[in-house]
Amino acid sequence: MKRLKIRPEVVPAVLLVLAFVAGAMESKYFLDFRYLLDSSTLYVETGLLALGMTFVIVSGNIDLSVASMTVLVACVTARLMESGWSVPSSCGIGIGLGIVLGAINGVLIAKVKLPSFVVTLATMAVYRGIAQVLLGANSAKVTASFVGLDMQHLPGHVPVPLVIFLIVAVVLGLILHRTLFGRWVFAIGTNEVASFYSGIPAATVKIGVFATSGLMAAFAALLMDSRLGVARFDHGQGLELDAITAVLLGGASIFGGRGSILGTVLALFLIAVLRIGMGVANVKAEYQLAVIGTLLVVAVLSGNLVSRLSSERRA
């Protein structure tokens, strides 16, 4: 065990393999390659939010507003398209809006010194409320040429949204694990006071982290608009909890200072495989939630054990 390089990603990776084995044993239709790839597009939006949430949680914070940001950007973008704006202009404004919404969270947390839980709990209601004021009980239609991106495939029947997600994951993984900004994020999550006295611009890094979360919410909003063809204020309910679950299941610590993009991606695939497998087996939705919740508890406990073993090995 001392010679084994133990990492938090080991737990979701092992569970993912076990989930594939269990799914294959449950139904012969589970390993249909095309079916798995097509089903993966349903989890890309959650995955994008989870990538941004990884930065937030590693920094020792939380963002409960990601689903509301996604919905607000989706509503604004769809309304612009419905009003005659071009697709590139509408998407550009939507992406900019997502960054601004995330940065607002960051400023309130980093500059005003409010707890991230309180700030994002408030903006979770505010952002979705603005979306409701904008559209009311109606829906906004997306330009027809922008609809159906989830139905587009690259050679090998690989869905375009999945490719987008993987590309974004690689880019954010390099930023978090191979750049100075990423090291600053880990340092702040480990000990913010010590990082401040080390000369790290903690406030700027926090704003950047939440702006990244807003950017991922904007990308998720565009994919949601394309997949559904319409935008409503009540879309995306509960996505923030799914994103947080994926990050924690991937080995991140809720207290900050630990986590990885690879772990988040593996955890997202694990959740997708479990839900697809349980769907094929006709498992009821409430039982699926219980399984995911139980798995999260087990993974967090296992992750703490792995972290403790790693610390003992280094000692």
C-alpha cells in the first residue's frame, strides 16, 4: 500500500468499472454503444456545471446559483433569438451575461466578505426570479437553425455535445492543474490566510473562480436551448445539486484544497452509467435518487480514507 500512489480519483474510477459490470449483468441491452453515447448528451449540461463547480469547491467555496444562472442565460438568449437577433450575437451576449453573473457572486464574496453559501443561496433565487419576470409563464423559442445540436454526431457516432464537454474538461484541467492560477486556487482552499500572507491575490482569484462557474453555466444554457428548442424559467431544477454531487463524488473535499477535473469527469460518467443502467432495468426514479445519495456518502467516506492513507504514506 505504501508503494501505491493513492489518488482521490481511484474511488470513482473503481465504482465506474463496477457500475459497467453491474449494468451489463442486469441487461444485455445496456452495453449498446450507440445508446450509451446518445444518452450521455443528457448529462453534458450537468457536467459543464460540475467542471465550474470543481474550481469553486477546491477554492473552499460553494455555488448554489449555477442552475439559476443557466436558466437566466438560457431565457435571455432565447428571447434575443425570438426577437430577431442572430445566433452568434445572442450566444455571445449569453456567454458574457454568464461571466457577469458569476463575477457578481465573486465580488460579493471576495470584496464584501460574505459567505459563499449565503451569497449564492440568495442569487439562486434572484437569478431565477429575473428569468421568471422576463418570460412569465410563457416560453421563448430558439432559432430553428440552432436547435438539435444534441442530435449532431461526429464519425463514430460520437455526439457533438459530448465532444464539447471533453474539450472543455481538458482545457479546465490544464488550467487547474498546470497553471499558476490553478495553484492559487488550491492554496486558497487549503489555507486562505496563509495564501494571503504569501502574496496570492485571493480576492482576484475568487472572482475568477466564480466567473469561471458563470462561464460554464452559460455554455450549459446554450446547450440546453439547443436541446429543448425553448427556454422557460422553471427549466434546470436541481442541476446545482447534481453538479455538487459529481464534484464531491469525484474526490473533492467540501472544505477546499482537494479535487480534480479528472475526478469530476469520472464521477459524472459514473452517475450517467448508474442512471442509464437503472433506467434500462426499470428502476423507479425515487430508488435511483436513493442509490445516488448512498453512493455519494460511500464515496465521500472512501475518499477521506484514501486521503488519510496518502497522508500516512507521505509521512
